[in-house]
Amino acid sequence: MRSPQLPPQTTGRPGWRLQYLTLALIWGMSFLFIKEGVRAFAPLQITLGRVATGAAVLIAVLLVRRERLPRGRSTWGHLVVVAVINNVIPFSLFGYAEQRIPSSLAGICNASAPLFGALVAFAMLPDERLSPRRAAGLVAGFTGVFVVLGAWTGLAGHDLPGALLALGGGLCYGIGFPYTRRFLTGTGYSSLSLAAGQLLCSTMILAVLTPLLTSAPTRWPATAILCIVLLGVLGTGIAYLLNYGIIAAAGATVATTVGYVMPLVSILAGIVLLGERLTWNEPVGAAFIVAGAALAQARTRRAQAGGHDGSVPEPLASSHR
């Protein structure tokens, strides 16, 4: 049975702007939560905690809405793949990255995901074409990446390994976006149902891997535990519901732009709350990355504006920060 569809686009619906700002705040603050979490727990342990609590939130909402988890071996096979490349690997990579780099820099590197997504989409999706405008966006975006890394220093910065780990997380998201669009769009299940299934798969995978690859924590500080819970409940659970509501009220085009606000939030949070410092090239590079991502995704975003069929929209993949 087909899951309920999203309501038609109603850009005048009150409240979506507040949801938009709240979502940008939650996702931007996620990098601060990770930074606090890795002070006491291994990155895999943080990832397990956040996907488990996020899955609990979405499954509870499924029960309230009387929706079902997806069915079918093929759908669950694709959900396992998406769970690995959109949750298990990138969430963990950002944790390992933030053992070495500031949370603000991790947030900037995360903004590269649409650039990688555009590159992969050209290879995976027949309807994607590399127009001059999108090519210019890719050039600008990856120029920003090199500016952030300080390429003129010979890539010898002390935080290069950490930045590369964070960029690896962005690459995973970039692969996950077109994969989700190609293999899960049009399955007949709502994006809520698919996301709950995806996080459930992530939880089961990490429940096996984490005890095998990490040692039990030696301490359990309340601040770190709280940050992991917030990552799961807010950044991996409620954030998805907010994104779902923005898509319904204002369209997928508007929802996609939340990702362009996130680096600003992560930078401000890192500076104000953690006392982090930025070099001039990091915010300058971030501006290039965001502008390039906007250009590279231009066609995709226009195409999304009218689509509200209840299946998984492309911005959904970006909701799992």
C-alpha cells in the first residue's frame, strides 16, 4: 500500500521560515556536538549513539502516523547501501576528523557534499548534463576547497589529514545523493518511511561493528553523553522532520538552500562556544564552496521545485548530517 503523499506546495504556509532557521541551526550545531562527543568517546560509538536515537525518533513518528517501514528485499538492499554511504561512513569520518580539526572547519568541509554529488550525478544519472553554468560552479567550488586547505603552502598544513577526512565525509554524501535518487525515488514509500529504514539499518550495522573495533569508554561525562543524544534526537531525527515540513510548505528548492547556511552556523558556534580560531582562507574558501555548490546544483534544484509525490526527495539525503 502506498504511503501518504506530501501535501501540495504552499509557500504561504506560516511557520516554515522558523523551521528553516531551526534546521540550519541544528545542522550547523551538529559539528559542535561531535567535537564535544569525541572528547570522551570513539567516533564509531558516537555514530552508533546518534543513529540509534535518530531511528527511535523516526520510528515513533511512523507509529503515530500509522505508516509502515519499507518492504521488499530489493528496497532493503538499497537502504543498507545508503545507510553505509550516508550514515555509517560519513558520520564516523567527521568524528575522526574532529579529533584533529576544529568543528568550524569540519562544517566548512561538509559544504563540499553538493559538489561531489554533482560530479557523481553526471556519471550515474542519464538526465544530468554538465552545462557551462554547472561546470563553472564545480570549478569555483573546488577552488574553494583548495583555498580552505591552503594549497599554496604545499598542502602541508597541520590539519590536512583531518580536513581530508571531513572532505571524505562530504564525498560519501555526494555519492549517496544520486544513489538515493536513482534507486529509492519512485519506490512508493514516503521519505519518512525510507529514512527510518535507513537509520534502522545503520543502527544494526554499527551495533555489530562498534564493539569489535572500539574499546569500552573509560569515562562517561554528562556533557559528551548529552551531545550524542542531541546529535541523534535533533540532528538525525527531528531535523529530518523539519526538512520534511519545509519541503511540503516551501518546496525542495528552498529546503536545499539550508545546506548553504550551515557553514555560517558551524563557524559562529565554533568561535563563540568553543573559542576556535579561523585563518582568513577558511571563510573565504567556504564562500567559494557555497557559491559553487549553488551553481552546480542549479538545474537539479529547479527540477525539484514542483515535485511532491511523497517519495524520497534529493534534499532528504542531506538531512543526515
